[in-house]
Amino acid sequence: MATVPVTTPAHTFTFDIRGLPASLKPVAAQQAWETAVEAQITSLGLPSNPGDPVTLNTYAVIKGMLLLDEQFDATTSDFSPSVRNAWLETLNSTLDNTGTTVVNRAIYPDIANKMVNPGGAAEPLLYQQLASVARYVVQNALDVPFGSPLFASQVRVGMDRYVTGPPPAESLDIPELTGSTVQDAELDGQNMFVFSTVYAIAQLHEMKSFYTVDRLTEDFLSGTLATQFDAGGKLLDDWFWKRRDRMTEAERMSVFSRMLGTAGGEVPKDVQPNTGFNDYMIGFLAAVAEFDRQQRISDLFTSGIAGNRGNSLAMTMENVRQKGHDLAANMSLYGYGYAHFAARRLNADFTSTFNILKNQVIQKLFGVTTPYQVIERKCIADFGKAPDIVRLRTMADAGKRILDIVAKNSTAWSSASGLPLFPDLAAVAAARQAAAAAGVSLSSSHGPVLVPSVNVNAAGGPAAISVDDTEELIRQTQFWLAVNGVQYDDVDRRSQPKLMPYEPSIPPMGGMAPSAVPANGLGTAAMDKIKAMVSSGQTPSLDQLKALLPTGFAA
């Protein structure tokens, strides 16, 4: 068997990260894997010798073969046998162009040389590519033997085959489905911000703000409202003459019914109103309230016990994340199309309405000092009672803040980041106390920092949602649940994990009919019942059809 003297530079090598599992992509993990491989090769009788081109390149080829064979974990039972098999493969031999037997290891330095010269692969060479090319030229040595004038071209063909072929290792890791590199198709932050505005205006509409101004305008036109050529009269005059550019009562209710499932609005028959929104909203708020309760209990019983607090809250926190994702997906779905323009028109119309209600001339005519008292006076005069102003105003304000936080943190409702949803608020409180004792401030988005500070988010640990947003979400959730009189038992029941049916992330082409009512208006369950009745010899009566078919279809 001939030996092949080779003069070669000391090449450097690295990993081709294509096809590698996520566990082997960090540099530290790669270094640990290489150390384990080198220890195995040394134990087989080939000590490391970076000064010897044959040994250096043989080590590199063995590593590349293991990577190509998907031996990524040095702790598995088949790792050592795989190293031995690769080591034996390097001891095999082939023929050169003179017909002399040549050991495979002796060819590896020349292959590495030809890969980088002239104008070939750049340093450092890739373990997998060197091993792939080495296997290719050895397997085809009968056609183009080592030492042939075509050997360099054969190396080039092997390199091209490696690049144009499938990934060097077909990993069992599936592609990243969510996270920084893949957008969550269900969640659209802009749609969700639109949704929060429509939600707030809907509460203010129910508070009779638009109704009150419309009635004031009627009184103004009929001369029964004692305004003159003053600021109040000008506002009402503008409100009247700009009516053609303003959404009507029916148009507002149509938007509220479609997006929020509010009763009383007309929507097309092929469109399913968002009747599930209220359940998604209350379920999310109940989960947040339950998390806050569990957190306070955990702080009492696990204070000073490292690690226990996070473990005890992990399940509750992930339940909040899931319900937040369901709510966010629902908001995103019903925020497409005209919703973007409707929200802006509604906001502009309400701003004009509120300016009229805040006007001192108008308030003076009713002997009141706030815009809400104007609504109260007018509604009592017309209906004999006032709307629940405190509840609706709190729902509008707290609800919009809550939904804005959900929209702002749209990426937090997926667990792809690996971060906990909320920071450790107990650690934040402890850091604040320590900072106060030391006479410094903790940095926050609430106001400027006047002295050297400690970062709040750093104190709470890494989390998907910031400390400020977490505290605001909990605070506004408490406000919303309190004004709606939600009982503790109801919070406990609604906060329980629940498997929700999947809804599409974009409106269906045939109309918005997510689950129960297809675009043609006839539900699958209803059709199944009709088929069952006919197959059993029963003829459905008109009353039975009306009961089975959606409202509007049977009519």
C-alpha cells in the first residue's frame, strides 16, 4: 500500500449549520460535541496531532461523517459505535491512477487542498462538505482515481453536488412555526388596535352620548334650546350641517353588531356577527384576575423560597397566554376591511359629540357641570331613567386600555419566544423597596427619572410583557370586573382552561361564517338533522325548519 506525501497548509474547519438541530447550533454546544468526538477518536488509536495534515484532515472528515449521519448527541448509546464506523471508513483504501492501493486518510489532505485552490471554498472549510466530497471521490475512484489529471475536477463536482443537493443533514427538527422569523398569521396588531377603539365607542354609544347630542340638535333646530349666537349654538349648527359625512345610528349599530356581536344592528345574511367576542373577553379577564390572585397567594406561601414561585404560577400564566391568544385572534379576524375606516369615523364623530357635551354653554342650560350630567338630564327627561354611566364609562376606558395592551403585545401570546408571559412582580416590588431605601428611583415609562435608577423590567426578569403593561393590565382588569359585578365564582369558572374552536385568520372568500353558519346561510348541523328526518321517513314541518335554519334564512 502506497503512502502519499502531501504538503498542505493547516486548514481550519467549522460546522455547516444547515440541517443541524437547534441544540447543536450554539457555539458552546458545538465545542462540547467536538471534544466528545475527539476523545472517542483518540481512544481508538489516533491521537490528535494538528501538525500532521493526515491526522488533522482525518479528524475533520470523521466529524463531518458523523454530522452527515445525524449523530448530533454525544450522550446516546449509538454515538460511540458511529464514531468507530466512521474511523474504520477512513481506514479503507482505494486505487490511484497508477493502480497502487492508497489508504483513504492519505487522500484527505489533497482533497482539502483542492477545495480551497484555486478559487474554491473559503476557509474555514465545512466539516460536512469535506466529508461529503471525500465520500464522493472515493466511491467514484474507479472512474477518476486519485492522482488523475481529472481529480481536481472530480473534487469540484463533489463540492457542487454537496451545495445543490439536499441539506447536509435531514434534521428531525421541524421548521420554526412561530417567532421572530415567522409571523403569526392569526394575529394582526393593527386590526386589534382598531378593534379596541370600536369597543370603547360602542360603550359610549350605549351610554347615549350620540343620542343626547342628536336630541339636543333637534331642540336647537326647533328653537326650544335656549342657545344664542354662542359657542354652544355653533357646535350644534356644525353637528347638523355635517350630518351627511357622519355615520348614522343604523350604520354605527351595524359595525358594533358585526365586530362585537352587539344586538340590534343589521349585518348581511352571509356574514356571521362576532357573537363569541364577549366570551373571549371575559374569559381573558377572568384568567388575568385568577393569575393576580394566585400570584398574591404564592407570594405569601413561597416568600424567600427560590424557584417555587415561578413553578407554582407557570400553569396559570400559560392559561392567560392561551386566552389572550384566543382573544387576540378574534379581534384580528374581525378587524379587517371597513373596520379601519369605521373606527376612525366613529372616533371623530364621538370627539365632536363630546365637545358639545363638554361645552359650558350647553352644561349651563341644564344646570350641570359635567358632560355626563347632560346625558343624565336628557335621558331622564326622555326615558325616565339615566343610563349606567359609571359602568359604561369604566368599560370604555378600561376596556380600551386592556385591548390596547393585548394589541401592543401581539407577539407575546405565542410561547415561541420561550419567555414567561409576565415578569416577577414580587421581585419588582422588592427592588422598589430597596431602591426607595437607598434613595434612588426605578426607571419606568410613567414619568421621567430624576436620579440614577434601577431598571424595573430587569428587576422583574425577562418576560414577554413589560412590568408597566403587566401592572396596567391587572389594574384595568380589576376595574372592568368590578363595575360589571362579576362574582368570584364566575371568575373562577371562566378562568378555567378551555379548548376553543379554531377560527380562520382572514375572512373566508364566501363571507364571514367561521363555524356554525356557512356562507350559504345553512349550518352543517341543521342540514344533518334535516337529512336524518328525511331518511327516517319524516317530513319536516314549517315550524321545524324555522327552528333549524338561521334567522333570516327561514324567513
